[in-house]
Amino acid sequence: MNIQAKRDEVIERLTHSGGRGVLRFLTCGSVDDGKSTLIGRLLYDSKLLFEDQLNVLERDSRKHGTAGDEIDFALLLDGLEAEREQGITIDVAYRFFATEKRKFVVADTPGHEQYTRNMATGASTADVAVILIDARKGVLVQTLRHTYIARMMGIRHIVLAVNKMDLADNSRGRFHEIVAEYLKSADALGFESITPIPMSARFGDNVTCRSEAMSWHTGPTLLEYLEDLDLDTELRSEPFRMPVQWVNRPNLNFRGYSGMIVSGKVSVGDAIVVAQSGLAANVSRIVTADGDLETATAGDAVTLVLNQEIDISRGDVLASAEQRPEVSDQFAAEILWMANDDLLPGRSYLLKIGTATTPATITTLKHRVDINTYEKQPSRKLEMNGIGFCNVSTARPIAFDPFREVRDTGSFILIDRFTNQTVGGGMIEFGLRRASNIHTQAMDVSKERRSQIKGQKPTLLWFTGLSGAGKSTVANIVERKLAEAGLHTYSLDGDNVRHGLNRDLGFTDGDRVENIRRIGEVGKLFVDAGLLVTCSFISPFRSERRMVRELVDDGEFVEVFVDTPLDVCMQRDVKGLYKKAQAGEIKNFTGLDSPYEEPEAPEIRLDTSKLSAEEAADQVISHLRERGRLG
Amino acid sequence: MSSIQENVKAYAARFAGDSKKPADRKLSAHLKALEAESIHIIREVAAEFERPVMLYSIGKDSAVMLHLALKAFYPAKPPFPLQHVDTTFKFGDMITFRDALAEELGLEIRVEINEDAIARGVNPWDSGSQLHTQILKTEALRSAMNRHKYDAAFGGARRDEEKSRAKERIFSFRDSNHGWDPKNQRPELWRNYNTKIKKGESIRVFPLSNWTELDIWQYILEQDIPIVPLYLAGHRPVVERDGQLIMVDDDRLPLKEGETPELKMVRFRTLGCYPLTGAIESTAQSLEEIVLEMLTARTSERSGRLIDHDEAGSMEKKKREGYF
Ligand SMILES: Nc1nc2c(ncn2[C@@H]2O[C@H](COP(=O)(O)OP(=O)(O)O)[C@@H](O)[C@H]2O)c(=O)[nH]1
């Protein structure tokens, strides 16, 4: 046989398995419903276990197994040491198997509520969710929770796997009872299909082989269902979207825009637009290393060359000129919170959507969802694993589609700006208003003009530190000295803000964040007016101080850390507040039962245990003079 | 010119300059999807990190990973260097292949060797496989990471290789000691990767996470990617040791009593340090035959690598300590 013929034969044999591409599915259920057993069974029956894996499995089954002398398939999957020892599953494990028709990636996800974020990780890339139920226990709150998460992350097809039917007399009545109960809740979520299958994972009934004991079941076995599910048609009819990842410019003769087409298709000659700027062009080439294409479709990673040079960079979304995405800096979204610290409306997070990253805040938390009952409840914060409907505001307008229409351009993650943790996942519902960037009224008198007249560079001097650290005292002297020098100033502090603008706010974490946000915005206006502004606020959180820093231009924000140790502040206790707080009369007192996060790199650090207030003020003023802010 | 050099030269020509010709290679549906996913990942890293690097181990997975990087930035070159951690006990053919590839493709390959340990005489047979790996591989990798201040490093690991890898994210966060905390992995939603880290921390990125061994071979076949000839069967001098066929690649390997090298028709399913890598008897002299053999194979890949057998859960332990 010549080489080419042999190659064709091999590829034929290989693509035979995998001709339909890959199906990604997720299995979820509560502990002991038989999830691991089910996947182990699929691997075993599709003969994908290798000899040495089988040996290890048999050895481990004797050591830690729960299936008596039989092979415990569950052990195949619990990969992490702790999990093997404790017999629990804490993170998603990915498994691979193939049949003649298709290749499969299985995400095996944990059932516990505390690992919801790990389940969400598995669900976000899956096409189908297989939800396990123990036939003896029926529908549990977990079942509904898993179903909700699956829908929320974008899964459109559900298999309701009613397992351990062997322990429920293989009863048809019991099966229908469970299915009816499930559909009562799940129907409302709007899945494209829900397919119930009665099975016994341990003995293989209706997993890969039809069950003799349940011959009354006329629907497909699990494997038949997974092999035959048709997904292709879903993607192709959507509008063309390609977030630009990378501008490819090896030399002057080539300029291409690289990215993955996440929805729809594009052909040479098509008219496209840059969603954010509205600039238009036509596609002149679709480049890949294998040669140029005529057409590329969702899921392809390509490089587009356009017929004219327009301004495009990473973060832009290339879109069909006829069906454009929305562009806005305000939208409504459903958010899954995944961090130990609560989600706080008003706090600044980084939002990453597609290839664009921008600061963002949750402006309002409209309600939260009880994920076990699907009930809406009013709430002011969202804790770990909580789900809420929110309004989101971004620093720059972003291009997006509703999540239900396009998964990739409708979803985002939120990143904590200090820990860098992924703290939230969001699904966009709809835009709240058109981007305002185009409408800003151009003013005849600018910030530059205003500050020129005053002969100074506007500056926001931000004094932060514990209560009693000496913020107001130093700020007061600074302002006095500046005024004496004929400069134009203003000062903001607790007294003139708490009693008016922020009268409605208390001292919870959420209110503190909102307090600082409003002060930041007011400070920004004064800076725009051309003034030297002192602000004295405890402002205990780094994120909020950073948020204010970003409101104004480079160099305009000067963070002054009034660094006085807690015991010194308590000793001073000018206003008697520490005493009251220790007596329990004041709650959430910074330094005592509410944290103070020290600045990591303040422009100025004042050690008031070494400096007098007068000397401290001089230090601030010489800093301003050196930076050329005083004219 | 050796056949390695010739193959690699022809390969490099495929990526030289913008050809503008219509696409002529077909790819199976599932490989096309895997390829696109990997290219997307590689581009994200190049765009978001300041000092990315591709860890290149010369094996078949590295060959595929490098191929994907070449495709991701075509007609430009990948905007990052390659890093090889050389224990000095690699098969001779691997080094020939590595150097030919770097030269023909015009890529920078940085080679890290723990010279200190070599001078002290660390080697696989006296030091034992665990210590050898710890010192010549893990430590050398850490010092390369530190020296070059890499903030992101691509690795060719696949989730189908081993249980703890099955649970690792595609973007896997490492603290400033290069340690992995399996219980505290960042959630990873959709195709939206969090690339934010602090100074000194880094991210290991696994673009081949969702590929299986068979996918790798099929892709090499369909895309015509050159690989080290040791993957194909040939007559090679081997000794049988602890149930494994060890190739006598050079005269450094001390032979035990009763061991005489025998010429056998063998090939390797995975390539590492020659004294630690078991060969299998095979007559598969072409890629096509390898794949056919694979389709009927009954032993999983890493069993050819001695390091995984030391104890259950050994890979997870190594990773926590900073092994790739
Ligand atoms: N009788 C019976 N037992 C099962 C079935 N499926 C799983 N089990 C057993 O239920 C227990 C928990 O299964 P496991 O797969 O570890 O559950 P997981 O926590 O959902 O992964 C094990 O002892 C299994 O052997 C089934 O269909 N019938």
C-alpha cells in the first residue's frame, strides 16, 4: 500500500470517530447520586480505560473503594489527593472519551453549594448538562440549583438522569413522578430540550446499553442521546461577531486583525463595522497559515485583512454592518458572585468582556435570586455563591449582545482590583441607554483655562488614615498655607459631607463604598473647576481610593497616608469615639471591628508620631511644589 | 545535511512570508475546533502578558504547541521566545532536532541547565529518578522563570494525561514560589481568561488542555508536523531494566551486571531523559502506523515515564512544589 493510501485510510478511521466534532457535557448531582460512577461507566463501556489504569483502579478500589469487591468507578475520577482521602469532589475534572460517532469532553463537577463556582466553571463551556437524581430521594433543592446554574451559564439542553433505578424497583411510576416534579420548576427556565432517562449507573442500564429491567423506557439511552444531539445549526444563524485579540503587523505590507469568530460567519467582500466606533470597511482577505479562506464561521480562529485602514485595536468587536451589537456603558446583568468578600454596589472592579477590560461598578442590586426556589428577594449585597440582578456601569462604553443571543459577547467576568481574583461572572440581559461618549457637550472654558487663570494645577489631596490620625488637622494647616500663598482651595471632610450630600448613608461596608464614590465625584468637579482640594476621610478600602484616583487625570490625585498607629489614635481619642466603640455603642468602627487597608504606594506618608502637624503640612506643600502643582 | 535538518527546513518554509494562496489543507472537524481553541488561548497570552515564554520540551506535544503558535501569529513570528530546560540527559536526537528547529524557524530558544548540579554529579541512576527530576528539572525551571522574570509560561500538558492535570485550569495561577494551590483555583468561565497577577506571580497556560493523545497524533499526521525520529520504530540498542526497555543512547549509562545492550525494533511514546524513558517494541515506522497502533493500544502514555510511578498522587505533589 502506498503512503498516501495508507494515510487516507488512517484519517478515515480516525475521523470516523469524531466526524461530528466534539460534544462537551457536564454532569452534576449531589454527593453520592452516582455521578462519578456514571462517568466511570461511560469510560469503561467505551473501552477507553488502559490496562495500567485498570490495575491502579483495582488496587485503589480495594484500598478506598465503597463498592465492596467490585470495581469502584468513582475512584477513577477523584483526582486530587484530598478528594481521594475524604471521598468528596471539590473541583471540576475533565474526562475524554470517543465513540464511533463523536468525541466527548465530560466536565465532572462538584455538587456542594459551597463549590458552586466550580460547577459554574464546568457549565460555562458545556453544551449539555446531565443532571443526576437518586431515584429514592427524588428532586432535591440541589437538583433545582444545578439546573438554574446550567441555564444561567448558557446551557440549552438538559438530560435528567434518574439514577439508581435498581433501588427503586425499576418503577415506571416512580420515574414519571420524579420527572413531573422536576418539570414543574425547570419548565419555566426556557431550555430548548429536557430529556429524562431512567438508569442505573452501577449496572450500566440505559447508560450505554438498553435496560432489560426497564423495557418500558422507549426513549434513548444516555449515550445514544449524546451521540445524536445536533448542535451545529444553532451557531450559524447568529450575527457575525469577532472580538479583536491581536493586531498582526509583521511589516508595512501586512495589517491583519486576529481573533476567534464567536458568532455567525464572515466572507471575503462582507461589509463589517467596528462596533464601538462605527467605522466601516470590507473584508478583503481571511488569512490562516494553511492559506486564505473564502468564508469563516463561528469557532474559527482567523486573521482578517480589510480593504481600508481604519483604527482598530485589541478590545474592539468587529461585527456585521447590518446587525450590530449594542454599545453602552450601562446595562442590566445577572451576576454570580464567587468571592469570600461580598459584592458591594459602588465598588470598582475590573470587567473583562471578550478581549476588552475596563473598570466597572455595580450601580444597583435590583434583587437576588434564591437559587433553590427561584424566588426573587430584595437585598443590598451579594455573598459568595449568591446570584443577583444588577445594573452595571463601565468606565468606557463596551460592545455587547444579550447573553441569550450570543454567549461570548454577552458574558463577562469581574476581577478584584487588589487580589486579582475572579470574583464574579455576569450575563448581560439588556443595555440601559446608548453610550454617552458622543454627546458630551464641548465647553468653551476648559479645566486648563480655569486653572491657568488661577495660576495652579488642580489637585485632589486625599488624606487617609484611622480615626484620630490627624487627617483634618494636617489638611486644615495645608489649606491655610496654600490660601496664604494666594492659591485657590477647597476642602471636603466628614462634617460638610455627612450632614448634607451623604445624609442617607450609614457605616456598613456598602455605605462606606458609596460615601467615597460620591465624595470622589464631587472632588472631581472641584478639580475640574481648577482648585486645590483637600479631602480628609478614613476611606479604609484600597479599591475605593483607587477608584477616586482613576476619576481624575494623571498627577491630579495625591494620596496622603496619615500613618498613625492604632494605639496612638486610641490614646488621643479626641472625640471619645474609640471608647464608645469599645463599649459596643458604635458598630463597624474602623481599626476595631472593621478593617483598614493601608495604602501600598501613597505619594506621601506622614509619620505623625515623629512629625508635628505643622511639619507634616510643610512636607505636603513641598511635595506639591516639587511636582509643579503650585504654579 | 541530515534528514532532521531537511525536514525542519521544509517545514520552516511553510511559515516564511505571506503566501496569499488559497487554503489547501483539510482538517477534521474536532481537530479544527481544538486548534482554534488553542490559538485563541495563545493569542490571549501574547496580548495580555509582558514577558511570556513557551516551555518547549522537544516532544510531540511541544511540536504541536509550537505549530499552533506559528499558526496563531502567521504571517508574523510568535512574539515570545522558547525555553528548554535541559537536564543534559536528553536523547541526542532531541538536541539535534531542537537546534535545527530554532535555526530554521529563526526563533530564540533559551536553554537552562543546572550546571551546578551537573558539576556535583547529579544523574538519574545514582540520584534516583525523584531527586534527578527535582534538581535538574524543577529547580532549573524555577531558576529560568526567575532569571528571565517570565510572567506567563505555556506548557504542553493535557488533561487526559493524569488525574491531577484533569482538574487544572487552562490558565493556572502560581504564587511567587511557583506553587499551585489546587483547592483555591480561580473560576474559569467561558473563554474569558483572567490574566491579572501581581509582580513575582505567574500563570502557567496549557493550550493543549482539551487534547487527547490520539488528537495529538492525528493532528501531527494531518498537518505534517516534523517530530523527533525516536517516535518512529527503528533498531536501537536497549537493555531491559525493571520491566522497562531503556535505550543506551550514549556511553554514560552504567550497565548493571548481566546487562548487554541488544538491538531491538523499538519506538518511544513519550520522550524525556533517556535513562528514565521506557521504549516499546514496535514496527511502526511511519506516523500512519503509529496511529494504527495507538488505536489498538492498551497501555496509557505516561506509564512509559518512570516518574509517575513513585507513588499515587505523585504528580500533584510535584506540581505543588513547582513542577510544571
Ligand atoms: N445501586 C446503585 N448504586 C449506585 C448507582 N450509581 C452509583 N451507585 C453507588 O452510589 C455511591 C456513590 O456513587 P458516586 O459515583 O461516588 O457518587 P458521586 O458523589 O455522585 O460521584 C457508590 O457507592 C456507587 O457504587 C446505581 O445506579 N445503583
